[in-house]
Amino acid sequence: MTSSEPTPIGTDAAPQRPVLLVIGDSLSYYGPKGGLPADHPQIWPNLVAAELGWDVELVARIGWTTRDAWWAMTQDPRVWAAIPHAGAVVLAVGGMDTLPSPLPTALREGLRYIRPPALRRAARNAYGWLQPRLSPLGRPVALPPRVSVEYLETIRDALAYMRPDLPVIGTMPSVHRSEQYRSVHAGRLPAARAITRWAAEKSVPLVDLAEAVRENVFSDDANPDGIHWGWEGHRRVAAAVGDAVRIVHRDAEVPVEGLR
């Protein structure tokens, strides 16, 4: 029988492996030299899945905030397909929410729609010139902590409605040293406090990305943009997320020897 032929009725099919559903931003798939395909073996979602013996569904995009994660929940059919088979969901968003955004987010997102192309390039150059010069103000941030937590809770509540048994794991914002933001990150601490309160109230395990990647971000091994991590950062995040998944999911397998 070829692989294209249907399995006869009554034949025992191999059980489907749990899916690690990751809804994230570019920290989920950028390495030391830039963005990578979702199946790249060295990015942290795939390291975690390999360690647990699970499959992975990575739904992420550069610049995504918690608001974008909620939109993915409501609009992306990959998320809908993954939820019934998920062993755990990792909400790897929130870091972008904390970055200085003195110019409206809607302005940045709308640059791509400006026509004609010459005007679009001029507007993009102007935005790129203003952003680092206004970032030392530190405010406003892309999303206030209160709003970030509202979106996280909306996502958690929706998942609990569909799958009451499905573990949800949150993340604390990472750190950065980006010249694009003049290394300003005044919004991180208020966001971390708000997320911690929410997680404690809703019994959501948290992975502290800053704790995992701080050393790597401030080393020469990280991405030169000052935001994205090197491979050691991905390995440390994978170890932390894997530990969290094993705690909340009784069926997670023992780590593969030597993976860490």
C-alpha cells in the first residue's frame, strides 16, 4: 500500500504527537544573522519540540504585540487547526509592547500602503530618522501594560473556553541594546510587573526571557541589531520553556540526552 492510499477502516493508526503552539514575535525565529524559516532546527520553538518529542506550530511575525497575537487567534486558520491537537500554548509576545513608540504604531504599520513608491520611501526614511531620536523619551510605549495584559487574558480565556485542559505558558519581556531605540527600555519593568500579577492571578506559568538571554544579548554572539539573540540565547530559552512545559504537561517525554 502506498502512502497516498487511505488507511483501511479498523487499522490502528499511530497516535498523533502533541503540538507545541507558539504565538510569537520575531524573537521566535530570528537568529544572529536575521530571520529564519519556521522549520530551522536551531530556533527555540523547534529545540523545545525536539526535546519533548512533539510537533510545533509557530505563528509569528516581526513586530507583533499582544494585540497581534489576539488577532492571530481570531483570524489565522493555522491557530484554529493547532488548538485541538496542542499539548501546550506558549504566548511568546509582549516584548514589542514595551519598546518606545513616540510615533504612533498605526503610522509605522501604514507606511507600506503609501503610494506612489517614491513617497513611501521618503516617509519610511523620515520615520527611520525620527524613531531613534525620539526614543530617549521612553514613552509612550507600543502598548501600555494594562492593555497588554488585557490581550493576554483575552487569549487565555478564549483558549480555556475551547480547551479547559490546555496549558498556557506566558513569557516576560526580553532585554535589548538596540540603537534603533537608543538602548532605552523604560517600559519593560512596568510590563513585567503587570504580567507577573496577571500570571499569579490566573495561575499561568511564566518564562523570564530576560533572565535567559541577558548575557547573550549583551555579547558579540547576538544579532548586531541589539534585539535578536544568538544561538546560545535560543538554547537557553528552549531549556526554560521546555522545563515549563514538562511541569504543566504530564505526557511530556524525558529530554533527549545531550540536546542541551
